[in-house]
Amino acid sequence: MSALLYATGALLFVMSGVAALLPGRPALRLTPLFMVLGAITGLASCALGMTGAARTLALPWLIPGGALTITVDALSAFFATPVFLLAGAGAVFAERYWPLDRRSARHVRAFFGVLTGALVTVLAAANTILFLAAWEVVTIAAFFLVATEHENQASRQSAWLYLAASHVAMLALFAVIGLLHASTESWAFEALPAGIAALPTGRAIFALALFGFGIKSGLMPFHVWLPGAHAAAPAHVSAVMSGVVVKMGIYGFIRVISLFDTVPVAFGTTLLVLGIISSVLGVALALAQHDLKRLLAYHTIENIGIIVSGLGVGLLARAHGASWIAALAFAGALLHVWNHGLFKALLFLSAGSVIHATHTREIDRTGGLARRMPHTALAFLIGAVAICGLPPLNGFVSELLIYLASIGGVNAAGADWSWLLVFGVAPALALTGALALACFVKAFGAIFLGLPRSERAAHANESPVAMRVAMVPLALACAAIGLAPTLLAPILERVTRDAAPGLTSAGLAHMLNGAQSVSIATVVAVAIAFAIVSILASRRSSAPTWDCGYATAAPRAQYTASSLAQSIASVFSWAMPPDVHSPRKLPLFPEKASFGSHVPDPVLDRALLPAIRHAMRLATLARWAQGGRVQFYLVSIGLTLVVLLVWSAL
Amino acid sequence: MPPIADSILIILLLTNFFILGTASLRAAIRVIALQGILLALLPLFVETHLTFRLVAIVAMTAGIKGLAIPSFLFKAIRDVHIHHEIEPYLGYIPSLFLCAVGTAGALLFADQLPLAIDHRSSLFVPAALATLLAGFLVLTTRRKAISQVAGYLMLENGIYVFGLLLYQSMLVEVGVLLDLVVGIFVMGIVLNHIQREFSSLDTEKLSSLRE
């Protein structure tokens, strides 16, 4: 039943994409309907999948080695839940964000349907060929969505970069699947023979999986495609890409890990270290951004870092036999997959709402929007509190589980490895949380508070109802998981067992209970504080803020987003030196001068692109071979053939 | 294998030398047409039963190789007024010498191959190899687009002879199919050359291919 419902949901998504291509308006109107129906069907199937037994649906397929087999087990259903939710919310949002009379309206709807349909297929594919094929469809659809505004050169470049990076990853994944097939003699996801992890095959699978899924999930240093692609795509597509597409990489990690009986310590340690680097540098880079969507994109890298370091803690603890620490860490990482999907989608949709109203992604051209767009501001605030890991929202719960797991390393027996958890993960998480808070203080303050910095911002209007409605389920889910995490305990226990067999997750409900108490206490404390403040405020007469002697508070005298973040960003200038353009020497009577600073990506702009330029320069040396003479080419082909023949004969 | 098939193959080898030795494109095409007709007749001496399908295949092969493609090439020559291969990359005497070395090499090489008993005594394999080599020589040493087409056709003739070796008439049909492919290929090359040279497909402009 659950598999059939699941497939129906996926099919409805694809049908919505197809309906967008049919001529005439009535079919176009069907697209959001199909999407919402698909989301509801899919969510129902996921609920069944997470509570009931695994169900399989198999259809014949002509591809050799391939089978149209989808299996809805707890792990698939768990990862697919946010996909269905975000797809439905995104489609409703898009109805007004990208209205039918806007350019490429059909394009956006068609590829959105295909993208989401393929996404859920990837998650439930029981056959590796189907898995790869569906993932390839995801990549292509996402490529076209990133390139929606293809008249814009930056969008085109981001799209190509995304396509190239994804295909490099795909190459590694083909190798992974090939090696899995070589070890199990089957094209299904089947448990590998015991002890393979120590053999060269096992090591190769881990290395290639790290590379392939690392690129797909945007883990540093493989994140090069992520900021540009998230910034260029339409807001609801960014929400889906950031919320669920990058999670496919995490799903891949977990699925592949679950096939091994043991995982080498080195792999867990690598994940842990890369996760810490991603989370700290991701948030530091986010702090330095002045493009709203780019800022959110770097936060995706940060949160992927948190999830991956949770996985790393889990693997490390399991390898050393600390079962309950491992269970906590896995549960935290898995729950963060949901949470990040929810609050990041909420943030991207509210960012889309801001962009819809102000027509700019530049944070420094907005300001004072809380007055004009209160609902959007509230949605953004909820997302911001959640992403900073503050109680009482959902980000707090999952981060708490990872914290507890890493602090639990103190008590673990034989603790020669636990110093890494205690002195590595917990401080890194704390640093990340603090920086995220600083970043969202900057973002929320610059966008929604203060005075408008541009004409458009001054006359912004609240977004249409459909766009605001789309954010409601996401915000509610964020609050629900934050306030009542104990409800999720059975699901989390089950999924953790699926992801990492043989763990005792008995302490989980207890920990979630603790998180719940903190959340509720926070709500009560905030309510009391709010009441006291409002009582005090009603007694006091109001007076204007001291304006430092400036008679009128001009919008240009405000802190800009960059100036607010500058002091913290400068701490990280060793890792991400900014490009600053400032007037060197001011003459006696200064003329018009300008100042600008921008922080390039440390991997893409400082390492990868220069390396590619050098490689291209070297490659031009090979141009002599291209003389334009057919005869020369033929002789070279002939000689190659002879050499190969002789070589194979020897 | 009947001796008559071997005689045909010997004629094929000799015509290879003729094509490599002549400067006249017209003569070369005529000889290639002759090669085509001879090769088309070859299955008649290989197959034991004369069936309607065999006759149809022979007729079709002869039609395409002996008539259609040569007439197409003659038309091209008329249109562009090129009649001679001038200044090949490699002179006629050296290319004839290389062809002789290649043919001898093919004969020696075929002796070394682990062939089926039936094929061991016949000339099929060495003739196919030698024709392939001769075609390759024409392709690599001649300048004119039309000589190139001639080279491709010779290559294809070599492949066709190989195809006959592969038991049963099904594969003869495959040979015919290859012919068709080559027919399309020929056009492709001509179009490609025109396009590269003039960035248009106007056949009028072929005339400026003259040197």
C-alpha cells in the first residue's frame, strides 16, 4: 500500500510537470493541483512507510540490469517526507511568485514537477541503475531550473558549474555502483560481504562515495557549485535544492554505510573533520555575503557540515563500541536532515517573498520591511531562530542530540578517540551556532529593521496570500518538532536502526524529553519576559532614541549588512581574504570615491578556477596536433591502431 | 572456395595498384566501379545455392557500388571541373611501392592468423587486408576531396570482402548495409568539406576547390 501510494505521489509530480507543457491555460492551472495532491499522497505513504513494514513495488523495465523497483522502507520514507512537503509548498508558492504571465512560467513548472518526481524516485529506488538514472534526471531538471533566467550571464555560469560538478560526482557514483555490483553480483542495494571494508574494494567504495556524495551534498571542499546554483534558481527551487536535493548526498552516505557491517575509523574521522570544516567555514562565509540567497546557500553548507559531523560522530562511536553515543549522533544527524529541510525552505521562501517585493537580492538595498511585510518578517524570524539552533524551535532539538553525543565521549570507555568529540565537535558546534546567530542578526536586522535603503524597499507590499500560505506548514512543522520532539522518538529510533543496524537507541526518548522540557521552559520564559516588558512599557512615556546629535536619521547612516558583519568576518580573513576596493590616498579636496568589499569563495575562486586556467594554458600546447588536415588525423588514428595491436599482441 | 573467387580477388588486388598509380580521377572512379561490380558478383561464387534473395542482393550491391556511387562521383567531377590529382602528399611511385609492401605484408600476415580451415587456402583475408591498406594509403596521401571518397570506398570494399568471409548470407546483407552507410558517409564528407571551406552548403562553391 505504502509503495503504491508513494509511486502515485511521484507520478502526480511528473504529471504536473507534463501538464505544464500542454497547450492552453486550463492544463497549466492543473499543475499546482497535481503537485499538492502528489504531496498529500506522498506524505501519507511516508507516514505508512515510517511506521509499517517496508513495501516494494516492482514493474518491468527494459534496461539491462535495471528494474523499476521501489522499496519504501523507513529510511526512504524518512528522507522523502520533507521532499513531498517542500514540493507541495513550493508549488503553491510558485503560483504567485512565478505567475503564469511571467517569462518561462511553463519552463519553471515543468522542470519543478520532473525534479521533485525524480527526487522521490531516487530515495526509494531499490535498484542501483534506477537510482543512478533518477539522480541523473534530478541533475538535468535542476540544471534547467538554475538556468531559468538564462538571459543573465551569472545564472548561465552557475548552471554550467552545477552541471559539471554534478557530473563529476556522477562519475564517482557510477564507480561506486560498479564496485557494489562487483562485490554483491546484484544490481539491487544488498548487504556487502562481511569484512569487505578492510579490503581495497571497500576502501575504494568509501573514497569514491566520499567524493561523489560529498559533491552532491555540498560538503566543503566539494561545495563549489552550491552557492551560485542556489542563488540563481527561483526561490521555491532554491528551497527544494537546499532543503532536499543536497540531502540526497546525505541519503547516499547513509544508504552506502548501511550496506557495510563495519565502517573503518578513518572514514568516520574524515567525515567528522570535513563536517566541522564545512560548518565553521560555511557559516563564516555566510556572514561575509551581501546577497541574501547566497547567504542562505552558505548556511546550507554549514548545516550539511552539522549533519555530516553528526554522522561522523556516530560512525566513530559505533566503530569503538559506544553504541548509545552512536545512536544519539545518528538520530541527531537524521533529525537535522528534516529540520534543515524545513527551516531552510521557510527561509528561502520568505527570502523569495522579499525579492518579490523589492526586486533585489542585495541585503543592503532593503531595510525596514517588517513594517510593510509583517507576515514575511515573522516567517523569516521563525526560520532564523530555528537555524540558529535556539529553543523552542526544531534546530535546537537536533543540534542538542549531536552535542549530547559528542559530550558523551567523556564517559566513553577506552577514550583515546573521544578527545576528538569533546574538544572538536562540541566547540565547533558552539562556534557555528554563535556565528549563525550573528549572521541572522545581521540579515534580519538589515532586511526587516531600520529604515528602507532604497525606493523599492520603501514602497514594498506584502506578498500575495498564496505565497504566505505556502510558508505556514513549514513554520508549523518547525514549531511542532521544537515543542514536541518526543512524538518523533519512535520514528527516529526506527530510522536510526535502519541506518545503522545493531544500535541500542534506548536513551533517545529520554534525551528528546529533555529537549522538550527546555523548549517549553523557553516558551514560558519568553512569554513572562514579554509580559513584563509590555507592562513596563505601558507605564513609561515614549521618547525618540538619542540620535548622536544628527538631526535626522537618514537611511544611509545605518549600519549596512557588511559593516555589521565586518568585525567577525575579519577574524576569518586567514581562510577567506576579502577583495577590497578602496581609494588609496584621499587628496586635499576629495573627489568622488567608492569603497567595495566582497569575499570570494576560498575553494572556487582562489583554488579551482586558477587551477583550471593553468590547465587550459597547458592544454593549448596540444593544439599543434590539430592542424586541420584530414590526412594527418587519419595517419594518427592508423598509427594508434597499429601501436595498440602490437601492444596487445605482446 | 572455387578458384573463380580467388581470380576475382586477384583482380581486386591489381586494381588497387591501378588506383594508387593513376593521376586521373575519372580513371580511378571507373576502376572503383569495376571493383564494386566484381565484389558484388563475388557472393555468387561463394554461396552454394542460388536463391532469389542472393540474386537480389547481388543486383543491389552492383547497382549501388557499380553505378550509383560512381555516377554520383562523376557528376561531382563534372560540377567542379577537377580531373586530376595534382601534387599528392606522397608521389605515385612511393605509394605504389608502399602498396606492394602492404600487399606482401597482408599475404604474410594472413598466413600467421589462426583462421578457420575453409579460409586458410583462399585469398579472402589477405585481399581484404591489402585493400584496406590501399584505401588507407589513398586517404592519407591524396589532397582532393574526391580522392578521399575513393579512399573510403576502397576501405569499404576491404570490409565487404571480410564480410563475405563471415559465413551465411545474412552477413552479406550486412555488407550491403555497410555500403549504404558509406554512401551516406560519402555525402557527409563532401558536405563537410564544403561546409568547412565556405561555411555554406552551396555546391556552386565547390568549383573554387580547384587549385
